Amino acid sequence: MLEILASKQVDIYISLVISLIGAVFGIVLDRSTKGKGGAAPEGGGTHAISVSMQQVVRVSVGSKSSADDQLMLFFVGVFLLVVGVAYLFFRQEVLVAGLLLVLFIFGAWAGSVANSLYSGFYDGWRWVVYLLVMLLFALAAVRVVGLAKTPMFAPSNFIYAQDIVNQWGILALPRYFTALDFQWFGFHLLGIILFFAASWRACLSMLNYAVLGTRLSKGAAHTELGGRIASAYGRPWRNSLFLLGFMVAANYLVSGQFFMWFEYEMPNQLEYFIQVVLHGRQAG
């Protein structure tokens, strides 16, 4: 028990360090691209202005097309397929690398936004609110990865699954896991996919605001370099709802809680519901 707590403390310290490194990187990058001062005119006819989140949203939505959505679905599909296969062979490495990458990108984006708000390049309370939303997402990512590494409910041999696959291949899994275990793993893997889908969405959303916010603060309204793929996630509040749904679902799926409810509690609840509908509460 003490070893588990100690390992979790180490993971938390590493996460904090990576986030702080990302924040420092974001501040340095933001200062190098926008300068240190406030929203003052620059030479060459380009003016630095205060940018609100609504401006970025309008540009993002205006740059979208149906072709962009199809391209995004293709990239997401390939990305999730690669993650699913890699997870079987490199479970611990995939989880740690994914989490640290998300935390670094969040730290860099948060440092950039905080510096832009302080310097006057960004304006409006929506930036602060969305910054808090992304902070909550980063904290949720730490929890989901922690539950994925040590689920609350899992098959007894699950902790050895990575070693089994690497040593004897996928075909050896039926020797160590039952059909019910494979059903549990299916829900667990779905939670991992939702986590990475949410991470993909969050990172592209932050990339979109970082790129377009910088360009708009310099008076450039063109979006060719703003990233059409990232602009698909330019609506902050809809994006926040997606992230909330994905992370809550991922939390219950990777921890095994959803499986326990689905396999052992839902049949009784469904039977009770049917009895009440057909015969009333007294029969139920």
C-alpha cells in the first residue's frame, strides 16, 4: 500500500514539473512572438490589438468546411487505431507519454494565455474561464491515467497483461483471461480511447486559440496558417461539454466501475424497471 502511494506521489510530482516546464516554455514563446509590452502599435502597418475569445471563435468557425470535418475524422480514426494497438503492447508507456504530452501542451498554452492576459494582448473574462476549464481537464487527465494504471475493479491477471502480450503475443491472452475478462478489457480500452480522443480535442483546441490569438493580436485576420484542422474545435463551450462527457465516461470505464454496474447491477435494475412498468410498484 505504501509503495502504491509513493508511486502516485512520484507521478504527481512529475506531472507538476512537466506542467511548470510547459508554462515557462509558453511564456517565453508568447513573449518572443508578441513582445513584452501591452497592445501598442507596431511598425510596418501592423498593429497589436487586444483579442477577445469571440473574435477567435468567429475566425475559427468561418474557416471550417465539410472537407475539414472529413479530414479530421480520418486523422482521429487513424490516431485511435494506433493508440488501441500500441496500448496492448506498451500500456504503461502509452499512458505516461500521453499524460505528459497533454500536461506539457496545457502548461505551454496556459503560460501563453496568462502572459497575454497580463500584457493586454488578450481581453475578456472568457479567456480566464476557458483557462480554468482546461486546468480541470488536466487534473481529470491525471486521475484517469491513475485509474487506468491501477483500476478499482480489474481481472486478477490484468497487471501482467502487458508482459504476457510482449512475451507470447496476443494469442496467448485466452490462457490467462476468461470471456468475462475480455468483456471488462473492452470497456477499459473504450475508456482509454475516449481519454485520448478528449486529449486530441483539447490539444487542438488550445493550438487553435494559440495560433489564431497570436495572429489576431498582430492585426492579421488571415487563417491559412492558423490550422484548419484545429479550427474544428473553435467553439469553447461546446468543446468544454464534449471534454466533460468524454472524461467522465473515461473515468468510469477505465476504473472498472461501469463494467461492475453493467454486468452485476444493471440486469437487476432493468428487471425491476420492467416489473414496475408491467405490474406496478407493488409487484416490483
